[in-house]
Amino acid sequence: MKAVHCIKLGSHLDLELVDIDPPGEPKEGQLKISLEARGIQFSDLVRISGDYQVKTPLPFVVGGEAAGTVVAIGNTNNNGDAVNNFHIGDQVLCPGGCVEEVNISARAVTKIPAGIDLNTAASFQNNYATAYYGLQRGMLTAGETLLVHGSAGGVGLAAVDIGKLYGATVIATASSDEKLEVVKAMGADHVINYTDGFRERVKELTGGLGADVIYDPVGGDVFDESMRCIAPFGRILVLGFTSGRSALAKTNHLLVKDASVIGYTLGGLQQHNPELHKRNNQVILDWLGCKRINPYISHTLPMSQITQAYQLIVDRKVIGKVIISND
């Protein structure tokens, strides 16, 4: 069967589509899943480069979240009956990445709500879990102003979607008018092309107060300017540095505004509070099933075009998510 392997750390251009042995029959407590859709993201590129905080032994399958169909079921194990919750033919969400089949513990598998297609299921979980947890950390409440940077990216667009669900006024920034058209259609109240800055426009839209919560996956100059348009008692959420530069928060600015800078990672939540992570995943899955959130997919490419797919992310041409299908 086919899989996409990272065989050496460095560039996504070195990824290889390889033939590997299929996983065989599932063991006790496992399901065999035929994967049909996979979501990839910017953090994959960090892992491929070797700069991710957790090192993955080589070679490894790239990507993470995936969706597919249960094709075989192992026996019930001695620790529970999770496999009894599944039937052959069930459509499910699971870890997997860019490979055609996986055997995986039934405890790591989630049924996809009725009416949700596999591409949509594979596109939403990491982005929406990241955004939801961040807005929890930022204590966003109805009536507040949420400023979302990089709003056309996967985690940014998810933050826009959830921010509106919370009842916030959402101001969204991105680097092109084309991206902002999609962000506006996703519900943002105001959009700003931040090529020429955003501080004055944010202050204007908020009556001079600034934004209560600022969601920043970009860093660099964007973070620096955000510090100058944050509201009193505001919170800046730091979740990455897609600009390529981290930033330093000037503590005198925080002191004057009674403001906070909050760094967070989804991996940290999984490690240190797995129960909250589990509850959060159930919340966003329920939202998906009820169509209260609307994941956006801009590109779908086969596994044989994996380098082109990651290049779309590098070139910032992806809006929302890119999905990897079977060839």
C-alpha cells in the first residue's frame, strides 16, 4: 500500500511516496481503517524540518488527522469493549496521516456524525480544537471584540467561526483581499488587509479601546503592532510564528493596559489535561454534527502530489485546509 514518508529532516520537497506492507489483521481492541481523506497543516512542515518541539524518529508518515471507513475489527480486549461501539462500514475520524490503511486502538477513533462527508471530517479537528482551546484560555465572552490574525489560515478561520459562535464581534486580518472575501463570508464582522498595518483601523472600529482578545498565529511584526491596539484588560493568544519570527512582549505595555500574553499549544493540553482535551473534542464534534461550525477546504490533492500540497501552504495559498485524497 502507499504511504508518504519523511525519510530525512529538512524540506517537504524530499518527501517520498513509498510502497509499504499493509498492516495485517487488527489486534485485540483495534480497528483497521481504510483512510480516504487526510488533513495537513503548517505544523507538519515544522516537524519535517526538524524544528518541532517533539522529535519524531525517522522515517515517519507525514500528516495526522484522517478520515475513512472501518474495514476490520479486532477482538474485545481485557481493558474494555471500545471495539463493540463500531461496525464494519462505519465512517470514522482517527489519527493516521498520509497512508492508505491503519490499525489503531478503537479508543483513538471517533464516529463521524451523520451527514458529514469524509473530507470535511478530516479537515476540522486540529484547527477547531486549537482555536476552541485558545479562546477558552483567552476567556472570550459574548459582546467582546476578537481580533484574529492570519484569519484565512486553518486555525485562524476556525477562530473566526468559533468567535462568532461565542457572540463576539470579530475583526479579521489577512494578507490579501481574495482571502478576506472568504473570511467575510465565514462571518467576520470586519476585515482588514494588514499589508499596510491594522492598528488604526482596529482602534477606529472599537471606539479607541482596542481588541479584548487578540488571536495571533503570525508573530513578528504583527504581534508588535497588536501590542499597540489591545484593550484594557485584553489578552493576546500566542500559538505560533508563521511569519518566521517570534516576538518579545514589552512588559511596560502590559502593565499600562493590565493586559496578558498567553502562550498555548494543543499538544500541551493533550499531555497535561487529556480529560479537557477529550471534552473539547466532543464539543466541536457536536458543533460539526449540528452544522454550527463550517470548516472550509480550499484544495484537495492526491497523495502523489504531496509536495505540491505542502508548497501551497508554504506559498500561503491555502484558505482553511488542504485535504489529501487517495490517488
